[in-house]
Amino acid sequence: MIPRYQTVLFILLLAASVIMTVLLWRQLDRAHQRMLEGQSSAPTQAPQVAAAESATLMVASDSDGSLQPRVLSLPLPSLEANPGARARAILGRLLDLYAASDAAHPVPGGAASIEQVFLLPELADDSSSGIENKKAGQNGPQLAVVNFASSFAANHPSGIETETLTVLSICATLQANFPRIASVRFLVDGKQIDTLAGHADLTRTYLTSQAVPTEVVTP
């Protein structure tokens, strides 16, 4: 036979458990209601979209080995806030043109082939004046470092002419949109490799002044 005091204790514990369950359930319900009210009252914000701006792409053609300018309106990051992302977006659009089925310079991969673009100051070799070198770094010529995805180099058509056109069109496109860029270096998956696809030298620094055609025909 169960003692009376144990029965009373069991009943009290059971009642306390029921009361705590009810209170906890009510608190959860109130919290859920507050969350829903907060969601409904919060203003809906449209996703931020970069403003469309004009960009000049120097598009290569295999038929005559030329670079022809094409001006497009593209959503681009701010030049002041993120120049590297802006350069990457412009070069990505150029490679999208090359990946199209009707491309005059067919190269697979598209925008995903450009992993990063870094814009760095080209400091003067003369270190006699630190102040002059600092000013040169802020306002002087820049070095662009373009990092390709490894798949881009692996799938790029092999040949001295087609590889050279790809490299020169990238250099010329950078110079057309970033006049301060004086030279360009290329990496593949963050590393320096000898050639793009067996021919175009990727160990050297390319001067943008040598990539721009002397006579530009406006389309």
C-alpha cells in the first residue's frame, strides 16, 4: 500500500509539471506571434543592383586577328569602392562574348573563368624620395593581376595566335576602362604558369600600351 504522503507528493509534482508545460507552451506561442508580427511590419527592401554603366570591350576576331571595340551597358560595382570587382565584371562580360556560340574568337568558360582581378600601384624604382613614391602609388600607373580559373587554361584552344589574341584583348579592355593600368600579369589558380595553353607566355608582364590597336574603328 502506497503511503498517503507519497500520493500527495505525486499529485503535487504532476500538477506542477502540467502547469509548467502550459506556461512554456504559452511563452512559445507568444514568441512565435511576435516573430510573425515583426516580419509583417518590416519594410520589404529591394535587392541592391549595381547601376548600369558603359564599358568598352576590346573584342578579338580570329578571322583577321584584330581587336574591335564594343561599347556595352553593364551593371558594374563602384570604381571607388571596389575597382577589382569592377574589372572582374568587365572581363567576365568579355569572356561571355567569347563563350557564345557565334563568337568571332571562340573560347569556352565565360565569366566564371576570371576568379579575381587585383589592381596594384606601380611604385617607381627610385627610392630616394619616399614621398614621391607614395604619390606615384596613389595617382600613378597601376599593375593589374588577373587570376584565371584552372579550367580556363585547361580548355583554352591551343595556338599562338588565338592565345595571344585572348591575352591582348584582356589587356586592351583593361586599359580602355582603367586608363591608369599600365601593365598586366596573369596567374592561373593563384599560381604563375609558363603558358596559357602551350604558347602565350604568362611569365612576363604585358604592357597595355602595346595591346591597344594604333587605329581603332568605331562600330
